[in-house]
Amino acid sequence: MSVSCGVECVVIFGCVRWAWKRCTYVGGDDSATWPTATHEEFEPIPRVCRLILAVYKPDLVSSKYSPAEGFCLNPDWVVKRVTYEKTLGHAPPYIIYLDHDNREIVLAIRGLNLAKESDYKLLMNNRLGMQMFDGGYVHYGLLQSAMWVLENESETLKRLWEENGKEYKMVFAGHSLGSGVAALLSVIVVNHGDKLGGIPRSLVKCYAVAPARCMSLNLAVKYAGVISSVTLQDDFLPRTPTPLEDIFESVFCLPCLLFLVCLRDTFIPEGRKLRDPRRLYAPGRIYHIVERRFCRCGRYPPEVRTAIPVDGRFEHIVLSCNATSDHAIIWIEREAEHALEKLKDHSTETTMAPPKVQKFDRKQTIEKEHKDALERAVSLNIPNAVTTTGEESSGSIEGSSSGGKHIKPCKNETENSEETKKSSSKNARTNWNEVVEKLFKRDEPGKLILKGDTSVTE
């Protein structure tokens, strides 16, 4: 009898301890040890959020969201606007915007439209753990959408970049569903910049706002120098490993789903999560906007923390009444603007060195953080992790005898190839060869012809 009572006490104590830890866990705990971002690196994010917001508006002329900051989308700089009628369900609506003030070519993609069946089909087109890509795994539907956008807009982007002296940055930005498309689109462009006129990796940038978990951990860390993810406090989407199709099938009972996922993940060891090559994560470097604290009411002046996390990359569901409201692009834009103002004020008060020296020092710090994150991934035995941060860190692209290209794997990819072979079937693998073949068709030796009759010389 006493043994039975003891077991019951242990079980009850364990349940109470779990409930206490879950209920007292706040979004700020994810980034408690991260350093604060600088205003120089965070400066583009509020502006990019406003460009994404413009895609939601039916009238671009009146797309003014922050009169105090003087931001107004210039209709003359909108190169192209693509609506649902033109995408035919292959991708969310987007705009191509030529920002002369900041010397950027921006492709901004909107998020999920709850009233559009095509967006749900895109999310549910996910053979989870079956789509291998660049040594890792990605969301199948989002990859197909990214390839469709590139196929249709590569000539426009190439023309704009060449017309502006090949000096403008190529910026891909998206919110929610669009963030996954933008992230995978940037990965393709980084590895095949020659198809956009030879644009270098250093001029490609992606901002994933309220990001979907769209790529495996090795890819998320590997492309942290290109992709920046922005998350507001308790946002549920970057945290839950639940397939996106399950999330939006349960959108009207989302709190119940999040609670069950939270309960399940509590009993999954951290090491098992990290070693799962098919588990998807939020991409790139994380910028976490924190504005609420435990047992304190209301919002506080937001602060921005940043890191390239490897273990503990937003793995804990936050049981919060703000888990869905923090996903809204309008709130993210407002809090990002407030956070930027605070960062500027702090920088004005504390800067002791000339700005150029400060920017150079920060650039070195960011590069070191990326290198450390890659080394950390290798030390944790994450499948297919790489230790190089160069332009072709996934392997060198070599010409084949047939005129095509193939990837020569890095040492780390070769060592992990056996595990990859066991976890995926032959016909499920996608490499750069297949991506290029889907986007381009061969017309004559030495040339690749884009589907649109414009030749690109190899």
C-alpha cells in the first residue's frame, strides 16, 4: 500500500512539475542568453515588413503605414505585381519593388490567406521527410512554389540587376507561408547566381518574417549568412515542428493542437531531435523581438536579441494567449519599428568609436558566430553539417561531360551519406541537377535556355 502511494506521489509531483515549467515558460526564455542586435543590422527589417504589408493591400498608391517615419511605397518603383489570378495557386501573391533609396531589388511575398484554397493546397503538398535538397530536407510544397516563382521571374530579376549596374542587392522577403517560399528561393539563387546574371552570394539577402519551419537544421545553420528570420515574442509558427498542413487543418482549434504538441515534445530527448535529419526548423539567423516578461502585465519597450542557435532553436511551444496574435505582420512591423528606435537611441548614447569601425567589428563578429554555429552543428553530430562558410559550402559545382552540372560533396556530406541513404528512397532525392533541369531546358551544347526563350551562356 505504501509503495503504491509513493508511486502515485511521484507521478503527481512529476505532472505538477511539468505543468509548472510549461505554464511559466515565456517566449523570452528562448533567447535569454543571446546578445542584443545592433541598429545597423536590424535597420532593414521594419522597412521590409512594410513592403510585405503592401502586398496585402489592394491599392498600392495608398500603402502608407508609418507616416511618422515618412515611409510611403512609391508606385513608380513597383516593377510587377502578381495576384492570385496570375499565380494560379502555384505561389502566394507578391510584388517586385525597385528600391532606389536603399539600392535593393525586393521580391516581397505575402502570407497565408485563410479564404484561399490554393494556399492550403500549397501547405499540404508536403511529403515530410521525403524531399531531399542540398544535403538536407525541405518542405516539398514550399520548394515547388519557390521554383515556380524563380522560373517566372528570373528574367525580370536579372534584367533589373543588370540595368542597375549589378550593384543592387537582391532581397527576398516573405511573411508566414511566404517566408518559406522566400527562404528556399534565396537558397536556389545563392547556388545558381549565374542564372541571374552572375549575382554573388554577398548581394543576396532574405528576410523571413514569422518564419515557417521549412528546412532541416544543417541547412538552417548553413545559410545563416544569407537568411534572417524575425520572430515576435511568443509566435507559434517558428516553434512547432508539427507539419504545416496539420496546423492549418486545425486552425480553429489551434490552442488544443499546440498543447498536445507541447505535451508530446516534452518526452522527446533533445539529442534525438537534433539527430533527426528530417525535422524542419526556422531558417537562418534568428532575430527575436521580446516585449513581455513573466508575471508582468502589458508590453514593455521591445528589445531585439539575435543568434544562430543550433541546439534549442525555438524548440519549446509557448502556452500563451499571444501565440497567434504575435504571428500577425502588422504587430511585427510596429514592434520592429519601436525596437529599431530603441536600438538607435542606445547606440547614440553608447557608441565610442566611428561608425565605420563599428560596422567592421560587427561584421567580423557575425562571421565568427556563423563559423562557431557550424562547428557546433558538427560537434552535435547533426546529419550533413558542414564546417565551411564559403560561397559553395555545400560542395563545388563542376561541369560534366554532357554540359550539365553536378555537386561534388564535401567531406562531411560523404561521411553522412550512409545515414542519408537509409532515411530516404532513391526517387525521393532532389539535387541541384534536378532543380536546374526543372527551371531550364537545354537547347544546344554550352547553353541553357530559360523557359521564356532567353539564353544564358554557361
